[in-house]
Amino acid sequence: METSLKSGPHSVKRWQLRGTDYEPRSDTCFSTWTPLNNKTSNLQLFEERMNLVFHWFDLWSDRQRKHFVHSLLTRCSKLQLKYCRDLLMETVPVTQVDFTVVLPRVLSLYVMSFLTPRDLCRTAQVSWHWRFLAEQDCLWACRCIRRGWFLPYTPTEKEFGAWKTHFVSCVSTLDWLTPREAAEQYGTLIQQSTGITEEEEERRKERKIRQMIRDKLQEEKRRSLRTRGAWGSYTKPKGVGGGSTQGGRTSTGMTLSSWPSLPWTQSPVSSSSLCLTRKKGQFVSAAEDVKKVQVSSLFSEGLNATCEALSPLTYRPGPQHRASSIHRTTPLLLLLISNRIPAYELVLSGVKSGVVVVLYDHRGTLSALLKQVERATSGQCAQRLGLLAPGGTEEIHLLHRSSLSERTLLTPDHREFWEKLCGWVVPKEEGGGIDIFCPLAASASGVALIQALSTLTGLEVQAPMGFATGSFQNILSEWSDGSLCTGLLNQEPAAPVLQYLCKSVLLGWCRQAQWMEEALGDLRDHLGPKLQRVGLRARGRALGHFLWEEICLEELSVSKDLSEALTEGLTALSRQEETRPLEFLAMFLTKWSEEEEEKKEEKSRNKGADDSSQRWSSPVPELPQMVLDWRGAVARDLHHSECLYLGNLGAVLKVYQEPFQAALNSNRAILSYADIQIILSPVAQILELNMVFQADLQARLQQWSAEQCIGDVFVKLCSNLRVYTNYLNNYTTALRTIDKCRETKPAFRAFLKRVDRTLATHMLSLQELLLCPVWRIQDYVTLLQTVSLHTHPGHPDHTHLSSALSTMLRYGEFIQKLKRNSERDRVMEETQQMIQGCPSLCEGNRQLIITQDAALLKSPDEEIPDSLRTYEHVSDVGLFLFNDALVLTRRNVLHTPFALAHRSTHTFLSSVALASLAVREITHTRYVCHAFVLQGPCRSWVCAIERGEEKDYFLSVLHSAIDAALTM
């Protein structure tokens, strides 16, 4: 035992001997010891042991070798593994590899999408795997759709290569041309230039057109020889002048009938043209030189027209043999469309060429519509007049205040309108008429209206019979014929309207107009009353502004009774919609005169009023100012707006606070003392502060000069902005107090109904008056910026203006922050009420970022790869993204019976903190699209959004919110 202990230094580890004076021998012979301080011995021993391991490795089987290599690699570090990888790549280089096996399938398909169809077919012959990729529908569907080849059926889930088969079948049935045939028909791109200039090319085209005209004339001459009667068989009617006869021979007239496809405007030619006579057995042109000049000048403007444009050149042997000029004999078609028609933009897209469209405002007048039609026609006559406006079987809602019916047709306004309008339509003998798109021919009253309109205008009037369902689908039904009015007999359905509109567009619009009309009707029902109230309020405010600031009614030298009567009459007129305002005002003044004595007593009790407001709004005397004194102009505008602002604040105290205080002192309280202080006390403090500011500003204006300063006055105001801060902090509480008292105290509600939006309050309500200080801060910022812009940096007022502007800008940002917080709280309250069973959302600084509707999916087997996994639609969900959490709700869509409207309800499903939420997109496959996975701590949800743009936007916002939540 002692011997073994003495030989212990060779059996202990090296780290145990560290710190001692023991040094091992470098020439040791023990096999278990590796000399570290002798490199030669160490290297020799390493070589011996490595040879020994190699000897054992040579004796092992293949399985043992693989196991040893695997065990050895698992013990290596990352650097050693990288070295092994580089060594293997150098020893056994990768020369050929199938990229479809290495790359993901989506990248392989993306690479193959750049191949041509022929190359894809060649790729499919490489292997079965390549054929599977090359025949994917995503590669062939886009190629078919781009060429307009749509698959006539929907492929089943297990059908493979349907779009490729469809592409091959479509290509195999195409007509094709050989290169020589294609070159003969379309030319080639490698043809060398002949050196012909643009002017020579134009002259060549002009000569070609002249030659075509000569050929047409010769053809007409030959045709006339075959179709004309015998000599002397034609007798000239009496009273007809024009062409001459020689020896019983008649002269034949030839005219150009119409040029509908030429792109230029036709203008009549005064001189005679194309009048042919017989001379010496040959047909020669009596005005050949004139004809050449006229035709040449006419066609030189349309060199780009095709040869088919000359097809209307026809021969017409009419009874009149006078020389007729070249003109456009086909008048235009005129179509009037009301903007009250649903989706009138779709109707405009289907208007045919040669139709002049007049889109008029439904709220306009008949005279304005006449002027609009006159500008559109430019003095030309219309062949027919079409009218597309809302209406029924008995009347047409031509304008908002003007409906056309049998009873209103003969009124002076309508009679004058239709007489002038139909004056721009050709007579009935030339085919002139009116096409009304309302089903007037479906009722007796409508037929009577058609007959009366036809009698009044002397034109043919047609309308649908109404034998079709739907709001505007009656246009597609049969139209009235000669039994009702002088229309066309045995015409096909919707024949008149097809003169104006393309059939495909008309069919699409007629089928969708009913849905759009129902949606617009529902929108009008919901927003109509609100818009009417908003319009009345806007008119009232405009009236108050006009009477107080423009006319200055109190300063007019009229009696007080008349001033007050006019004021109250105009105020009452602004509160309701009257069609005869003058009669209403006369009746009101008559009633006012009957109660004159009572009004005088009331006026005597209100003497002495408006003293303070007159003091605040005292006019500033006109000051002498220099040319281009912009600072002075801004300062005067500042003073004027400040007086108006003080008038609004004074109205709050006079109209509201004083009656409240008087009622409280007389034990007939409208509001309690605490409510009065909450609502109106901050306004009194602001009024006191701004009265001092207005007085200082007025003193500066009375001594205005180029060196006068107003910046120090603003600096003084900015030093007391804590009054505004208290007001803004109390503003939300004041509004809630007003709403609470309005609901719980009938006396206060009746008081507000009596005094709100009257002339004393400048046609504003109490809530709107309380908003004036917020608006005033923004006015201060704008005015200070304008003054600073026109103040030189060396001006003594520049420093104070800059300081005041920076203070006001910071205060404006403070107001904007309060607005955002208020809006955030409102949105959070609405969201809390929207989601049923949801926990409290108003916690901390939580705010709603975005909401998104999605579909909740579920896969029957989670072990299937994502590219082959199918999903089923479980339910509709709503995603409410907040700055710290994501709330999922179950969305139920409830449709309203007998209507297209619907509403959504949300039920709380789950919520996940953004810090613990992971998002993963699902690759777009034939089984699922626009899908992604929301992975929470406990479970995950697979959601899909209908549109890809919405999904990308929502996921980008979600990733940004998650990153922001992780950095907090």
C-alpha cells in the first residue's frame, strides 16, 4: 500500500499538482501519461496512439466504422464540424444536384414560372417529380387567364393538371399563319426604310383617297346606267329648281349621305358639288374642279381614317335636283341622365359613339338644365332625345322640386322647358322623337302623359311598357308602339334604349341598379334626418354671422321693434324648410304686429342689455397705415377676431350663467350651484383674462406704427395659460355634466330648448360655445405665424413673437394630445360595448390599433404537411388588435329580413398578450389562401382573411405592435 502511495504522483491529475513544486519527468515511459512540456515526445506519443487507432479502425466492420465516425463527430465542436464539412466538399465535390429537392417547393415553382409553355412541357419529361411540379395549376392558370381562356368548370380536389390540359386544348384549336402568310398580312419588322418622309407619306395617302373617291364615282355612274329609266320617262315636278334638262333628259343628283365614323367635325359647303349631267353621250362632272378641291380639303383632315369610313358614299336619285352640299345628314343622339340614378357611372361607361350625354344635377333647376343642354349640343340638332331619370308609371322625377306628370306638364315652367328642349330635336317627319326610360306606358295616367307630351312637342314619344320585374329592369321590356303614340311597330324589346347604350352594359346595370337603389334608400333613411338638421344648423349659423358681423343689425338706423321683428322672423325661417319664404315672413310679421304691445313690455324689461358686449366689440378707429403694412393688417384682424371671441364668451355668461344664478337665488333653481360652477366657472376666468388681452391689444393698435410691438402682449397672455389648462382639464367633465343634467332635469332641458341656437347665442348651442376656447388657441397659432413671417429678425418685436409662438405651439400639441386621449377613450368604450362578455378593456394606456374580420379555420389532421393540409371553416371571428394584447371574438352576421342590410355582433372568445404571441404565415396552396397562424402560450388559431392586401396590412401592423410590446 505504501509503495502504491509513493508512486501516486503519476496517478493523480495535473490540475491537482498545480501550485506545487512537483515537476513530472519528461522521459517518462508510462503509457497513461502524456508529456506536455516536451513537444517531441508528445508528438511521438500522439503518432503512436493515432496509428494504433487506425489499426483498430482497419480491423472494424463497416457498421462499426460508421458508429465510430458518428460518435466522433458528436464530440466535435462547431469549428471542427465546419472543418469536416469543408474537407468533405473538397474531397467529394457536389457536381450535380436537383434543385427541386434542395429548394422549397414554392421557390421551385417560382423558378418554373419564368419558363415558356413549351419549356414547361419539356420539363415535365425529366422525372415524375418534375412532372408533378410542371403541371401545377398555379403555373398554367395565369397563362390561360391572361389569354382569356377560362376553365368551364371547377376542378375537384384530387384532379391534377386541369389548367394545363385546357391550355393545350385551346392552343391546338387556334388558327395559325405561316411566316410568309403573316408577313404578307401584317408585314415584318426587318423591312428596310424606303426613305419616304412624313410629308411624302401624307401626300401619298391623300392621292390614294382621291383615287378611291374617283373609283366610287365611276362605280356609281355605271350603276346609274343600269338602274335609270327610259329617256323621257321622267317628268320634272313643278316648283322644283336645280338641275337642268336637255331634250327630255333628266339630270341625276348624287350626294354624300353620312360619315358616321370619321373623326372630324363636318361643316356644310356653300357651293354646289357633285352634280352630274349628260353631255355628248358621256357622263362628265359639271363641277369637277370644285368637287376635287372640296373633297381634298375635307379628307386632308382625316388621313388616319380607314377605307371603311368611305362606305356611306351612296347614290340617291331624289325628286329634288338642286345641288346639295357635303354635310353630316345623321344628327346626334342626346341623352339626359340624372345623377340621382344609382351607379350612373356604369351607365356612362356604356354610352355608344355619336351620343351626347348630359349628366345633370338632380337638385338644379329647369333653366340650368336648358343651359347645360345648349352647351352640350353646340347648336346642332338631335335625332332623338333620351331621358334617364327616377320615376314610376305616372310621373317622372325630373328634378328635386320638379316632377313631370299629366297635371304639371302644362304649367308655364314645364311648358316653356319642353318647348325649348324639343326645339333642338329634328321634326317628327325626319324621325325625331323622345325616349323616356320610365315605364309610363304601363298605366293610364302615364299614357295620358305620353300623349300630352307628344301633342305639346309634336314629336314621337316612347316609353317602356313595364312588363319586367325590378326597379330599372322595365327598360328591358317592350316599349310603346303606335297604339299609344307614334312609335315604332313590332320592335324588339329595349330597341330604343339600345340606340344610346351598349347592350352588355345596359343588362349589367339594370340587374344591379335595384340592389344599389335599396342600399341608397336605406342610407337616405338613416342619414336623411341628420343631414337635414345639419343643414338647418348651418343655415342658422350663416344667418347669425350675416346679421351680426356683416350687416351689423344693431348699428342700423331702424326702429328697435322692426330690428327685433326681422331678427326673430329670419331665425324662425332658418329653423324650418319653407318653399315660400317671403309669404312665411309676411305672416310672421303680421302676427308679430298683433302682439306688439306684449313685445314692447318684454323689450322694456330687457333694457340696458348688451352693455358689456358692446364694450367688448367696440370698433377700433381706422388707423393710418403704410403701404403693404402686413403686420398692421394681421394685428387688426387679431383684434377683430378677439372681439368676436369675447362676444361668444360673453353670450355664455349672459344667456346661461345669469339666468341660472337668478333662478338659484329665487329658489327656483334650474341647476345646482355645484353644476353651475363645473360648467360655467372656467368660462368666466377665461373671459376675464382675454378682456385684459383685448384691452392691451386695442391700446397698441391706437398707437400703431411700423415699430409697434404686440409680442409682449402675447407673452403676457402665455404666462397665464394655466387658466386655459384648467378649462381643458375640466372640459370633458363639463360636457358630461350637461348631458347628465339634460337627462335628469326637465327644467334644464326646456331651458336649453328655448335658448340654444338663437340670435343671442350667435346661432350656437351651449356645447358649441364651450368649444370656442379650443378653436381660439389654434387661431392664435395661425395669427402668430403670420405676424412672425412679416416681422424682420432685427425688429424689436421678433424675440417676443418667437417666444409666444413656441409657447402656443406647445400648447397646441397639448390640446391635440387631449383630443387623442378623448378619442381613444371613446373608441375603447364603443369597443367594450360592442364585444359581449369581454373583460374590462380600459386599463392603463391601452388603445385600439386596428380591427379585422377573418375566418377561423381548423385542420382535421395536424400531422399532414402544410402544403397538403386541408382546412374547414369553423366560424367567423373578429381580431381586435390593441397596443398590448390581441382579442379574438366570435362574429355573428345577422341579415335584416326583406333587405340587403346586415349587422355584426361580437362575442368574446379569447385574448393573448402581444409579448407571448407568435405569428406564422401559411404558404398559399390550392386548399387555403391568405391564412396565418396565431400561436399563443396555451393554444393556436388558424385564421384566413378574404383579401391578400388586407392580410398583408394586418400582419405588418401586428408585427410592429409585437416588436413595440417586446421593447417596452
